[in-house]
Amino acid sequence: MLNFVVIQSIEMFSKNKTSESTYGEQRDLFLHAQNRIKEKKKLYYHFIIFVVGGIFLFTFNKIFNYYPEYNWYLWLITIWLFFLIVHFINVFVTHKFLGSEWEKEQLDKLVAKQLKRIGELNQKLASESVIASDKTKTDTDE
């Protein structure tokens, strides 16, 4: 947030005022970068908790002899590892394909589709009003 304030104060006192669209783009880039950092930070915390939790599960199973005849900790660590891998894929792999550019593209497609539908409805409404006005004229002429 501090960087955003610095950018804003530099723009406020500079002689070359940036346009609103440039300001919006800078703000979008800043917010996107901030969200990516939060996503990566959560992934790193997840990994650290996974390692500490795995050590705890192993210790609880083997050293404290909680059902030592079974290696139940391996099943829990494997399931947890699966979720960690899914989290990793979501942050680093899927984001490249389904990132902010993809979101903008999908938004543009949906807006275009809605505008097309609105245009079709307006045409239909206009044609119905023409038909209704023609019918009214024929009724009054008779």
C-alpha cells in the first residue's frame, strides 16, 4: 500500500499529469501484483506448515508410539501433499492461463454478448411497437 501512496504523491506533485486511464492501469497493475504476492505468501506458509505438521505426525506416530504398528502418518502426509500440490498448481500454473488477462478477455466477451442481446431486444421491441402502431392506425381508419 505504501508504494501506491508513493506513486500517487509523485503524480500529484509532478508537472506532467498522467491521464486517468494511465492512473487506472497503474492501480490495476499494483493491485494485481499485491494479490499475487499474497497468493505466493499463503503458498509458502502452507509449505512450512506442511513440513512442521509432517514432522509432528511422524513424531506422534513413531516416538510417542501412538499406534506404532501402523504408518498412518504416511497417509495423512500423502493427502496433505496432494492438497499442497493443488495449491501450488493454482498459484503458479493455472494463474498463467487463467490470470488477469484471461479475466479481462472473458469480461469483454460477456459484455459484448450482453450488448448484442440488448440490441436484439431493442430491435424486437422497435418492430413490435411499429406493428402495434400500424395496428392502431388501421383500427382508427376503419
